[in-house]
Amino acid sequence: DAGVIQSPRHEVTEMGQEVTLRCKPISGHDYLFWYRQTMMRGLELLIYFNNNVPIDDSGMPEDRFSAKMPNASFSTLKIQPSEPRDSAVYFCASSIRVEGSNEKLFFGSGTQLSVL
Amino acid sequence: DAKTTQPNSMESNEEEPVHLPCNHSTISGTDYIHWYRQLPSQGPEYVIHGLTSNVNNRMASLAIAEDRKSSTLILHRATLRDAAVYYCILRGANTGGFKTIFGAGTRLFVKA
């Protein structure tokens, strides 16, 4: 299995532009998570999906952020308009529910976003 | 969400065992204890998890206190490649347990 695949690996954009980050979870996994990591705030959970349905988006910073999961094999995180403070590494992770909560989280390699 | 407390950093010599502690005094009976680590410029990766009994796998061992209010991740022989940030996380058995929250973790430095 190729693991969780994220694209692009690096994104540099200018303030005000729309940014779209993409994630392909591991086949068969029914949970998908979006995290953001910065030096100041560490790893923050933004939103997670179960069977393509958003379950908890309380971590999404503001209305400029939106996430979708149109099918089991694809999710996007969109920032519109982007701001310099959105600069961070964005991780996607997936998991499958097995015996309650002893399932593992599998992370992608992340997207390094720089907003100038 | 139940919280965990870990030291900010620890240092070890190569080839020596490392014991990484984690306190979780508010753990509930259905919370699993998970450990992940994050190598430089990579996403976090799973290390080990347990509920009540001690656990061993090829990467590490997990020792869980009898009252489950603390646990210790044991790396039996640290290598330079083990230098990473180690996260101790609680994941509950109900739906809310899937909302996995990461703390600051312990940054492990390994000296040659």
C-alpha cells in the first residue's frame, strides 16, 4: 500500500490567493483527519470525517477554511483567501475502526504551505 | 478530552535504553494509551498502544502503571535514528475518542 498521499509537498502562494491541499487516504480506511502543525501551536486537529461525512470541524480556524470529502478516496482542504498566518505544515491522516479505539493513525508526509 | 503530561525534552546516549514517561491522571477506564513519534520533516508515525497490560513490539515496549495514571515508553537501545518528538495520547472507546489531540510531546535527543 502506498500509504496516505498528500499533494502538493510544497506550496508557495501570495496573500489573498486560494489554496487547495489534497489527500488520498489508505484504501479501506473510514476515518480521515486534517491537522496543522506550527512551531507555536504544535499539531492541531482541524477536522475529521467518518465515511466521507464531517464529524467534528471545531478546530477549523475560521470561515476561510473549508474541507470536503466527495468520496472515500479523496479529500481537500481549501483556504480562501489565504493569509501569511496560515503558513504551516498541513497533515492528512487516515485510520480504520477496529475493536473500539485501538486503531492506528497513518499520516501523510504533509504539505508545507508558505503564504507570502 | 483527557490530557497527558510529558517532559519537554530528554537526552540519551546511543545504544542505551530510554524511558519516556507520560502522566495521564484523568484517564478513563475505556481510554487506550497510544504513542506516536515524529521524525524531522516527517508526519507522525505510530509506535505502540495499550489498554491495561504491558505491550511489546519491534519498535518499543509500553509499560502501564497498575492504576493506569501513568505509562512509560521504553526504547531498548536508542539509535541516532530514534531522535524525534514522542507523543503520548489517549484515545477513548466512544465516538469522541477519534478526535485525537496531540500535546507538545517529548523531544528526544540521542548522543553518539
